[in-house]
Amino acid sequence: MPAASPNVSPRAPWRDILDVHLHQTPGYEFTIATVGRNEKGQAVPRVRVCGFRGFFPDLDLHPSGKADLDEQVANGSNLPSVESDMFTFTTDSRMEKLKELQSSNQEIEALFWLKEASSQWGIQGKAWVLGNPCGEMDAAEKESRSAIEKQLQPTDHQGVGDTPFDWDYAVTKYFANHSPLMRGSFRSRSPGKPKHSLPDDCPGAKGHLVTDLYDPEARENFRVVAIIPEIVELLDLSDSRKLQRWKWTKDHSPHSQWIQTELWP
């Protein structure tokens, strides 16, 4: 069980502003950019839209996900005992984005356009992948846990109902927050493969309803990605007469302080 890192500073100075903007924009998503390779082996950009799943390891549980956790998991849907400023999304281990991260030193960029708040948020950092069923027997999983653990800090609401941090529980909670049909997508055929190679009546060609939070086939492919931010930028367009732009850069001191700079918009 990891302990909260003593070298992590309190909540990042940009978090409260971003939280306000996110709450103004229901159903928010963000755009993820990675570095891929074309058929000639040349570096090319790869972009896709992903659902933002909150800040690791906390997330807003859907009522059905909460019910499944309470029924199937010992700690149920209790609050976590640690928190962080790491952005999360979920993905399938068979998708190209994970290979692209591995080949580019985990580098990633993410972008929110929050229309209701008239604000654009850009995040640069490193993305670490969790969820390999082999746990720390897998070298990549062990490295991810080590990087993520350094970012964890105690929550302000620690109490009797808090759940001691556990890696498997954290990933299971994200899996539970997907609908049974979405969970079933992780049992389907590999994303991006030609459909003509798989008849519609073959096993795995169509979606499944997965209610078991520990379904071995689905969990084999399910992954949680946590982005450790190193640079965060805000472009505030809410007042056309006073456009504002701010940049926060994490230094590499022992206490990981954030340096704030105001920029010309």
C-alpha cells in the first residue's frame, strides 16, 4: 500500500480555477495528442477526443457504478484516502495510443475547450498507464505505479469512511463507472481492425453486457491513464475587453512548486 508522498505540494494553484470551469461545462471531454509513426517511420501527430474521468484516484461515480461497487467490492464506494492533480482517462490496451506513449517517453498533451466558461486549458506532461492484471510483475505497470505514487497526497476529508489506497481497487472503481455495455466493449474484437476479417456472427464481433467488475476478458484490456501535468496553460476569453492568459510550470525542486507566469493572450 503506497503512502502519500511527503514531497508533493498542496493542491496546484490552477486546480480551483479549473474545477470552477469544469463544473460550468457538463459532459466535458478533452483532446489528447500523442506522437505516432507513419509507414515511413517518421514522427507524426495523433489526436483523439477522450472522456475526462476526473483527477486520480477520485471520480464522480454514476449511481449504477456505485451500486455495483457496493455489491461486489469489499470497500464499496467509500471515499479514497489520497488525491492528486493527475488528469485521467480510460482506454483499451490494444489501442495505438498506448504504443505511441511508450515510444515517446510517455509524453502527452491534452486540451480542454470549455465553451460555457469561454476558456481553453492546455496540459503538457507524462501519461502513465495502470490496469495490467499482472500487477507489479509487469515492468511497465510497476514503473507507472512508482511515478503516480509520488504525486499522491492525503485528502482533506480523511476519516472513518475512507478507503485505504489500493491499486486494484482504484482501477476497478474506474471500470465500475462505465456502463455494462461500455465495459463489454473491452471484450470485443481489437479496435481499428478491418470488419471484413470478422463475420458479424463470430464471438466477440458484437458488444457484450458486462456486470462482473472482475470479468477477466474485459479487465485484460481495460486501462486507466493518469497524466502528471508539468505545464498548464489557461486562455480566458470570458471578457472580450480583457483577454487573459496564464501559464503554470512545475519546477523540479524537492517540493515540486508551481511557477505562475502571466502571458500576452
